[in-house]
Amino acid sequence: MSQVPSGLRYSKTHEWVRVMPDGLLEIGITDHAQRALGDLVFVETPEPGRRVSAGEPYAVVESVKAASDVYCPVAGEIAAANTELASAPERINQSPYEAGWIARIRPDDAAAVAKLLTPEQYSKLIEAEGD
Amino acid sequence: MGRRTPLYELHRSLGARLIDFGGWDLPLTYGSQLDEHHAVRKAAGLFDVSHMGIFDVRGRDARALLERLIANDVGKLQAPGKALYGCMLNESGGVVDDLIVYYLDAPGEAHDGLRDGERFRVVVNGATRETDLTWIRSQARGLDAEIIERVDLALIAVQGPEARAQVARVLAPGEAAASLALGRYRAAQIGDLYIARTGYTGEDGFEVMLPAAQAQDVWQRLNALGVVSCGLGARDTLRLEAGLNLYGHDMDASTHPFESRLGWTVALEPRARRFIGREALEAVLARGIDRKLIGLELDGRGVLRAGQRVIAADAGPRAGSGHGQGIVTSGTFSPTLQRSIALARVPAATAGTVRVDVRGKLLEASVVEPPFVHLSTKGSP
């Protein structure tokens, strides 16, 4: 069973969002997503300053098996990217919700987070997908 | 639900991620396919390949049937226990399947001097075993050759520098010595186990055919010795690093051995042997081979994958018209080299570097001669 930590919000496309104390949003892919992808070998993180809209691909994760776009759950500006993933992509496999964060964004609308899935809703979604 | 091997329940209890592979439910990985890959390169891993077809062929015409079916020469199999890799071809020279044929024995020989009892064992790909069986039986019509599908046997591959020693540890002392005495591409019935010194990883090791009911026990005893359970994911990265083709990807019924790096498996001598596909291959050789299978190594980041377009670097303005173009047939990330490798079918003149369309970007790749990973060939020949 995949982990779905409480206190985070989720997208239908298997990204998670954490609201940081400074109002930035930390984003990454879920445990369910990393399990489905398998061992990651390359991660392409976005350039800080780049503007992304909700649902737009902002990163690429590539496993031995396949390459996948990662979609931005909320519109905003990239404030920081986890550049350590370039040399250690396995952090996403080992720690998808902590060391494996992909980017931090400054949201256009902080309230947009409330429209994302709750942990309960996301758990139901992946259960329906056979997690 | 797909077909299940005798080890299905064990895979589930080991936490394997199961996928559909040619109609079979098989483990992709038990955790990390990279860890499984490295275990085979550094120590030993074991694979359930019971989905592969095991056919015993016996009868007065068994040898003649295989000489007609296989492009390599079964005449090379004069000593029981010897194994031979080869391809079955269709009349157009396309590859029906690749296989290993083992010469089991000739029990009738001692009695009457006739090889009426010769027995061979053929091991074919899982995805093609039904079509192969139909093909072999259709070619056996009118011959004294019986084909028996050994659904009673499981097939476990134990691969890696420590694989043979580990297998020996689960055998009785006399059997252990017999298994360790096997030369490369040799096999023997040792107790209940038919042990072959063959594999698909580029490493030394064994492929073990054994009664299905014993498979789980042998697997668990090997696990207990530290032999790592490995899935199809690691099997694919290992075989590609070793430069070994995968049927259905790197060759199929529409490609012939000479454009698939398999020319070495075609025995044109003796000329009198009329194997299926021979005339088509002779015509190919007469008019010249226009495509070839090459190895590619990506210089930068990214992963080459099957289906990606290859453009020969010197293709020039005609590149868009289909000249100088090729296709990746197998591609992956090489855990040993830490960069991407691939096999690709390209025009015969291709050399040096090529460009590959990787997710919309044209990336430069070097043409290299497989195997990609140069493996130490430890142990006796």
C-alpha cells in the first residue's frame, strides 16, 4: 500500500502539494506514482523564475521503464528547484514526500490549494486504480 | 488474469510487482530493479522464466526435423548434453523465433546402432510458444518425430559470478560436483534437475529445468543463501548490456538474421542441408544486405527507447525522405554504465554517430559494437 501522508493535498495526476510556513508550495510526485514508475534514473527540474499554469508540465521524471511529464497542480512561479535530484534521482523513490521534493512555487492564488484532493479523496482514487 | 507459473504464489508472497508479459503474470521487480541488476553483475540473482516453452523432440526423424527447422546446424550436436543457439526461420528468411536446442541422449543407439531414439530439448520464448508448437508440429507431419510440451517443468535461471557455486550448495555432494563440471553451453540431467550452463544476462550461471512441484523449494533455498530474486525489468537491462537480442523487438518474422546481428547463427555449410529459409537468405546475400542492427550509446542525459527514430549523421538533405533513417528496436538505461544504450536497425552504411529523436529532441548517440558491458569470463570454458 502506498503512503498518503495527512497534511498534504493531491492532484488526480499523482502530484502532492505542501503549504510551507512562508506561503510557498512544495510540490512533488506521490508514493503511488514513484512505485508505478519504478527506479528513477533522470529528473529534469524547472528553472527558478519560470511561470507555470495549473496542469502544465513543469518537470520530467524518467525511470528505467518510461519517461513521464510531471504536471503543476497550481499556477504560479517557480521559486526553487531541488537540484540535488540531478545527481540523486533515487531520492524520489526513497523519500517521495521529503528529500524527493521537485520544486517550490509561489502560487498566484493561495486559495487554489483548497480545490485539490484531500488525503482521503486521493486514497480513494488510487485504491480505485488498484494500489 | 494471465497464465501463472508454478512460482506465482511465491512471487506474490515476496511482494513482487506483477505485470502481463505475453499473456503471463510475471514479476517486473521485487523492489528495485536496479538493485536486482547489480546483484546479478556482482554476485547472483534468480529469475522465474517458466513461461518459456520447453519442448522435447524425439523419434527416428527428430534430428532431421531440427536440421530443417533451425538455421544453425544441429549436426554440431554430436555429444549428449551439448547446447546450440539458433533461429527458426520462415520461407522468407524471417525469424519465427530464437531458441536453444539441447541434445539430450540417444538411448536406442546402444541396441541397434540406429539413432531411432534420439531426444532433443528445445527451449523457446514464452510469447511465441504456442505459435512455435504449431509451426514445429506442422513441419513434423509425415515424419517419425514426436513433440512433447513439458508443461510439468519449471525453468529457473540463476545468473551471476557466484551463481554456479550457489546452485551447487543446494545440491547433494555428488550432484554438486557434476553441476560444477559442466562446460559452457553444456547441460546434464542431475537428479531431478536438468541443469544447463546457459543464460541471458552475459554472466556465467545456470538455467535449471525442474519438476514444477520442486521449484518453490529450490527458489527459497537459493534466497536463503543470498541469491536475489530478480524480475523481468532486470532481465531486460542485463540482456541489453550483454548485447543480446529480444525476440519481437530486435528481430521478428519480418527481419532476417543478417540484419539482426544473428548471421553467426546461420550455418550455410554443409550446403546439402536444406533448412527452411535457406533460399531466401541466399538471395539476400546475393543482392546485398541493406540494413543492420547496431549498438548505440547516448552521450548525454535521456533514455533511448524502442520505436524512437534514428537519423544517420551523414544522411544530409535526403534524411526527411526516409533515406538514412532507422529505428531503435530496444533501448534502456544501463545501470552498469550509468547512461542509455540501445539496439537500432539502420541503413548498412551507418557509422560514427547518429541522432535519435528522444521525446522531440534530436540527441547525439555513438555507434558502438555490442556487448555494451565487457563482462569478465571467469571460470572454466
